[in-house]
Amino acid sequence: MKYQIRLLPLALALLVILPPSTESSELTAIYELATEHDHQWIAAKAALRAGRELPKLGLSRLLPNISASATYTENSYDGPGTPEFNSDALTDCDFNVANLNEFDPTCLFVTQERAIDYQSQSLSLRLRQPLFQMDRWYDYQKSKALKNQAEWKFDADQQELILRVTETYFDVLRALEDLEFATREQQAVDFQLQQANRRYELGLLANTAVFEAQAAADLSQTQILLAKSGLALALRNLENLTGSSFKEIGRLKADIPISAPVPDTAKAWITRALESNLELYAAKQGVRAAQRETQKNQSGHLPTLNFVSAINRVDTEDGSGFIPPADTESYGVELFLPIFSGGGVSAATRQAYYKFREAEELYHAQKRSVAIFTENQFYLVNAAVTRVTAQKLAIVSNKRAVQATKASFDSGTRTLMDVLNAQRTLLNAERDLNLARIDYILHNFRLKQAVGDLKLEDLSQVSNWLETVPLPKAE
């Protein structure tokens, strides 16, 4: 029993740390909780909102740009003032009508030094409208492609969240199957151990069989503790996804519909996936954005043309009108012709082209991956359908085998270990049937995701296949 002593504290601790909750265990309710608490999903919504702003930014560079500015300045002036007429200077200047050609009129004016402090204010209004700027046009087209990419990526992220919710939920169901298998195996082993002890006491069985039964009982205790640890970890993952813990869970009913995918050929599903896969749509928009980036850099060699206009007013207050106010208006077009930029435009164009080629190749590689994934999931769905049918038949056969082995043991032709092995095989078949049903649903969801057809309605449908059962309590 040494395994029990070592593993029991771990199993109990993992179960005890899960806080109690009364949240609904339906898949649709768990999905809603995940949309509120899953950080990947919250980040995806933020990325979508950011992507939707890109076309607005690109368009803003094609629209008029209007700006206004104002200044206020304190000034000091120390120097010659405004020339003033001096009538007394007519005599000093030797004014003579007969010699007008030789007369210097500047001697009639007097300029005095002056020192003044004054204030000046200016207002400016400027308008610039791009008339021809191909780099901005291609940048706008690129922003629309990136916005479309963000939209498709968000739709793909929603499908990914549906799948993650389902996988995390069914991981709990798998752990429950393992725990139920270990519990039922322990019950069967304990019963056989009791039978072996009675037969040994009556002298009908050798002590070897008792030791074997005891070893099987000890091992079953270990398996239960491991199963409880697995269940606690699966529940913890579900709690991390939803921000809530659960006292009950929905287990699959025995009569869920199982059918092969339609259409019934892998080629048809691959064709559909290459036409409708959301990740491929997003990648294709990425290729288009990279192409626009190349065109944007190529247009760096082209001239640009802008309409420009400005209105300016400058007012100066010095109390004497020494500096008069000034108003100016200007309208025109501005032509800019790039001649040489040190090779930067050519280098940027080549870099953008190689990135475009990279995006193209990654897109084709992703198409190949989608085709392989779709084909794989198609065959896995069919394999799950076959497994469900085979496990049902195996359960019937194993039940008969258990009955026959018990009868042979009673007659002395089989050993106790033969009985235990037959019972374990039956329990394995019953567990594998439930696991095959889980795999059928998961592979079906992945196949739908591959063709872009995984929806919330699929979660609702699976919820109808569940029946609520309480989760085992920590001992």
C-alpha cells in the first residue's frame, strides 16, 4: 500500500483546491464563460478592433489635412526709429529752389534712437490635399487587405475557441472514464480477493492465487489515485478556461447518433476545405497586403502632387504703429520629384517583394497543411465510427468471455488471474466505447473546423447528447 501513501495527498490536494461553484455544465454555457475569461479570446477581440481601424488610418492620408497654429511673442527693439520731418532743418539744409537737383532731401528728416517693448501675435491656417500620391493609395489598399485578414482571423479564432472548449471539456470526460474504470476494476479485484481468501481458508485454493489477487488489489489502488489526479488536473484546465469550477458535469449518453461524414470521400472534403478554410482566407489577405506593400514601395520613384493653401495674419502691438499688421493668403500646387535617395527606395522595393514571395509560399504551404489535416480528420471520423461499432460487439463478446471464464474457474480449469484479466478486458472495452464516442465528436469538430463550418449550433447539439452527473468529491 506504499503507493497509496505517496499519491493520496497529491490527489486530494488537487481536488480540494478547486473552489465550489454552481455554474452550468452545458457546453454552450461553458463557451459563454470562456468568452468572458479566456485571455486568448479577449486578445483576439482586441486584435479585431485594431484591424478595423487600419482602413481609417490609410484613408486619412488621402483626405485633406487642415492645421491651424497661433503664436504669441514678447519682443524688445533697440535701434533707429521711424524718420520724422524736421521743418527747422530747411535752413540748415541750405534749401535753394535753383539747386533742386543738388538738394539732399534726407536732411529734412530726423531719425532718433528708440528702445521699445512690444507684443506680436500670429494666426495661420494651412490646407494640404494630396492630388497624386500613389504610395498612399497603395498603403490604403494594403490597410483594407489587413482589415479583411483581421476579420477572417477573428472568425477562425472563434472556431478555435469552440474547439478548445470542447477538447478541454472532453478531457474531463476522459478523466472520468479513467476514474470509473479504475473504480470498477478495484471493486472487481476486491470481490475476487475476498473469494480467494474464502477458498484458501477452505483449502480449495493455493496461496499463490491469494498473493496474485492481493497484488492486483494494491495496483488498483494506485490506478485510482492516478485517475483522481488526472481528473483534478483536467478540471483545473477547465477552470482556467472559464474562470469557474463545477460540481457536476455532463456525460455522453449511450445512444448518441454516430454516422460517417457526408460526402463520403476525402477528396470532396479537401476541395471544400481549400475553398472555405478560414485560416486560408486570412492568409490570402496577408498575401494581398504584402503585394500592396511592394507596389507602395515601387511608387517611391513616382512624383507626388499636392494642393496647398495657407492664410496668415500677424498683429504687432507697440502703441505707435511702428510695425503694421500683415495678412497673407497663398494657393497653389506642390510638385515633388524624387531623383536620388541613396538607393533606399530600390532596397525597400526588393525587401517588400521578397516578403511578398515569402507570404505566397507560406500560403501555399498552409494550403497543403490544410489538405493533409482535412484528409486525416476525415479518416479519423470514419475510424471512430468503426471503433464504436467494434467496441459494442466487443462488449457483448467480453461479457460472454467473463461468464465462461468464471464457470471454468469454478470447475478448476482456469485460474483467478484468468478471471481478473477477463473482467479487466470487459471494463476496457466499455471504457474504449465511451472514448470512441468522444473521439468521434472531437474529430467531427476538427473536420468541420477544417472546412470553416464549425458553429455554436454544434455545441448546442452536443449539449443535447449529455446527461448531468455529479463530480466525485475529494475524500
